[in-house]
Amino acid sequence: MKTNISFEVQGGIKLRGDIQPQGAKNEALQILCAVLLTPEKVIIRNIPAIRDVLKLIELLVDLGVEVTKIAEDVYEFEAKNINLDYLESADFKQKGAALRGSVMILGPLLARFGKGKLPEPGGDKIGRRRLDTHFRGFELLGAKFHYNAEQKFYEIDASNLRGTYILLDEASVTGTANVIMTAVLAKGLTTLYNAACEPYIQQLCKMLNRMGANISGIGSNLLRIEGVESLGGTTHTMLPDMIEIGSFIGLAAMTASEITIKNARIDQLGVIPRVFQKLGIDMEFRNDDIYIPSQSHYTIDKFIDGSFLTIYDAPWPGFTPDLISIVLVVATQAAGSVLIHQKMFESRLFFVDKLIEMGAKIILCDPHRATVIGLNHDYPLRGISMTSPDIRAGVALLIAALSAKGTSLIRNAEQIDRGYQFIDQRLNAIGAQIKRIEN
């Protein structure tokens, strides 16, 4: 039976202390699938204990991967006895459909075994999230697929994979990862243009090269992948989660708290700190820690010509779409106004109706744009009952609730658990009052 989780949040409390970001969720989902590319042992460190990651590990076990938990965040994987018959099972269809990250098992299965199957995967309800980039890449490498619309099930034959030139129609992170993992064992050279180049993709490429792959151009949007016969084992340490780091920066500002984010890998954060600085948030870089002092007010920058700021998402090295929800909620208590433009997903801003109910001044212009008029901490948000629609909006609402006057109830908090490890416990450790309710 599914457990329904709610967070009861007491707002208006200043937090103080150190917090360690978890391992990166979006890196974990592709790195874990990459263990299917070799029969040898792969050790992965800094794995976050979050719902989506644990479900993917469970799916790997069902496929026949031997998984050993070495430490709290360290696992050993050995994919020497994969049971492809499991792909035909009702259990796989159910589990695969419930987990969007399951789509990334396809690339490794096609590369190593020449075939793969997958139910249409689920995930956040944040708008259309096409799989065309994945399947077009598979096709160009020589795969043939059939889609059963009635059963929502994909079947792919990849018995003759050959390297080729691929121009991706969008710089999809998961699409890029899947094509890379397919091409590393294909015959010949694959040139992949308009590839996503996020740090997580760079991490995947470096890991694959340590396993024996031949990938060049890492960090750019033009990758050259020379296919090899086989891959071996390796040890890999994942980056801290940049989305969680951005969330903690926003949390500190909204609650006027003094927080130090430890071991943040600042060199891998790109424009993220700068965007929050544009909202007026002070921060200091202390070696690899980010220190955010307690601020009673923060003022949004304007452009040089005096026009008010626009913040929008873009492929890396642009600002990540996963932090747009956080930036929006932080702006509600800034001094000044900002236009938030969520370009990539058309349903991700619909959570602002909850913020408006809490007292925020937001004009939802259309499904992609919202204008936020900051309250400058003069009028605190008020606690309400609400429901989390997805991972990132859920944390944005949690931040709003922590800053609000009174008590808030956030239902469907299991969405937050999908992306944030023990978030209630970790925030309570620095002064928050979050009560987990399960029913």
C-alpha cells in the first residue's frame, strides 16, 4: 500500500548551522545505469538515499545486478548475470513505468546485449518530456524500435550498432547520456553534436573513459566517441547535488538564516551562485564552502539600462530549469521585481497559486512566465495547507512554509523525498521545525 506523507511546518524560525549537500540525483540516475555496460565490479560513492535512486537500484537488482551496500552512501555493483527475460514481466512494466530514470537503462542494454524493452516511463507532471531525442539517437546508431501504443511499451533491436554523425534536436541531458552509453560499444566513430555538457554528463564520460571507453571533447557540446569492444570496472565518486545547493542558498535568504553549505564543489556550479547574487543574496566562498549570512533584506538587481531583471533557464552552461521554482519563491521576499521565464516545461509554474494564497504578489503571465513583485520581508507569507505537485515545486513550497507566519501543511511530500534525502531531519538539525506525518 502506498504511504501518503505530509510535512507539518512551523514557519518564521531562523535556521543556523552547517549543512552537507547530498550526492547529485541527476548524476546518480545515469551513473547507476552505466553499471550495466560491464560484467565487472563498479563501486559508486556519494549515492543519495532518495526515492528515485533507491527505486532504480531495486530495478537493477531485479534485472540481475548483484548489489552490495558497502557504507551508507557507497555501493558495489556487478552486472555479470543480467536476466533479459525480466524485461517481459508485468513487474518490470509496472516498476519501469513508475520511474522516469528507467529510460536510461536502454542505452547500456542496447550497447551490451543488442536489445532492450521499456514501458513508457513516468516522473514529474511538469509538462511534455519527449523521448524522441533518445530514440532518434538509437535509430541513427542502427537500432530499430517498435512502440505498442495500446500497452505503452517500447521494443528495440540493436544487434548491429555502428558509429555515425548525430546532431541532437535538443541538448537533452538524459538523451545525451543514453546516446553516449549506446555509442561507447558501437563499431566505429560516433560524433555527437549539440550534446548536453552539464557537469553530470562530464562525470559520466570520465567514468566511462576510466572503464575503457574512448570519449573526447568532454565539457563541450561536440563529443567524439570511438567504439570499443568491452568495458571494465571502476570506482566513481558523484558530485554534490547542485540543485540542493541552490535550494539551500534560497532557503537561507527566505528565512534570514545563517547557513554554511559544506563541500559544495563551487567549481562545478556554473552560474548558479551568480543568479542568486542577482537577487541580492550575499554569500562568501570559504575554500569549498558557501557561507550565507543572515540578511533581513535583499534587493534584486536591475539591468544596466534600468529595466528589471529577467531570469530564465537554458541548457548548460545556462541556468538550470530545476532551480527556477526556487528562484521564484526566493524573489517573493526580495526588494524589487523580476520576470521568471521557465522556457523548458510548460506546467512548472502552476504551483504559484499556492504562493499567491500565502500572500505572495505574483502575476502568472502564461504557462511559461511569471512576474514577481517582492515583499521585501515587510509582509511575511502566511501558513496554509497545500499539495506538492513535483519535486522542485515541493521544495519551493517547503522553503515558503519555513519562512511563513504560522503553520503550513504540505501534502504529497513523498514527491520531495524523490529528490531530497532526509530533508526534514537535516533541516531540523539546524533549527527547523518540520514534522513528518505518514498515513
